Amino acid sequence: MRRILVLVTMLVFVVGAVPVSFAGDMEILGVTFPGEKVVAGKTLKLNGVAYRKALGIVKVFVVGLYLENPTDDAEEVINSEQVKHLLTHYLTSKATAKKIQEGFLGVIEECNPPELVTKHRSDIDKYASWLDKDMAPGLTSFSTYVPGKGLTMTYQGEVKGTIPGDEFMKMYYRYNVGEKAQKRIRKGLLGL
């Protein structure tokens, strides 16, 4: 049994992902994500967690995805009409507002079709403008999608705003779990 636990622990650190089958609270790089969270009046379950590194060595953040209906299907995460919540805990003080904004812009554009990027340029720029403060260890941000309302960003405890509708939300989740998303993040959030 101890050997299996050691093997699973090693896999988590190598892959940076924790599978959905490990229901309940999950800890990654010293941050614990509760197994359930009540958001917008719905009880969401932790779908998966992951971490992001920069330059191959700096651990930037850990992130957890909460869904009403957990799934390992990226298309279901992207397209489903359910409350979705993405919680990010920062681990470094090197995550400046400028780097976070540039990173968001680059990745959301890379992970989405050019025609959608063009169509939603003002929403993309608005969302990036909300990432306006440097992060530091212990600080958080989260986005919440509520069907019929839109995607709301809360950054360092301040509600920045909501982008209505579902098209931008789909772009946002495609950037996190779609085919072109960063592999460690995609696999972790999908619990693979």
C-alpha cells in the first residue's frame, strides 16, 4: 500500500495533475482545494487541479476547476451550460500585472479561432485590463460562469466585472482545457 501511495504521489508531481477519481479535498504545492464549494447557489465539485511553471523552474500558480457536473471531457467543460468556477492561488511575487496580462492575451489568442478573437477583441482586452495588480504568494483570483449571466472575474478579492453571454466563456475555457491549452493545466483541470 505504501508503495502505491508513493507511486501516486510521484505521478502527481511529475504530471502536475490530480485525477478526478480522487474526490474530496486536494492539496497541490501546499495549497488545499476543498472538494466542494457553493458558488452562485450551486454545490460545485472539484474537477481537477494543476500548476503553472515559468522558465521551467518558477512555480507561478496553482489552479482548481469546480463544476456542477464533473467531467474529463474538454468539450463538455467548454460548452456546457452549468455554473463553472476557476480558482487560482499565486505562489510567486514574480507574477507582475504586465506579465499576467501579456500571458493571458497571448494564450487566449493562441487557443481560439482567429475569427472569434477578432469578434471578441473588446471583451478580451477588457478581461485583460482587470488583471491590473501584481500578484504575490497567497493572493488569489477566480472566474465564475453563471448561465444567463456571463463570466465574472474577481481579482485579489475585488469583483472586476462580468462579460455577458456564453461565447467569451467558451473562449476562456478553451484557453484552459482546449486542445491548444498548456498541457499540464489542461490535464490537471480535466483530472487526467
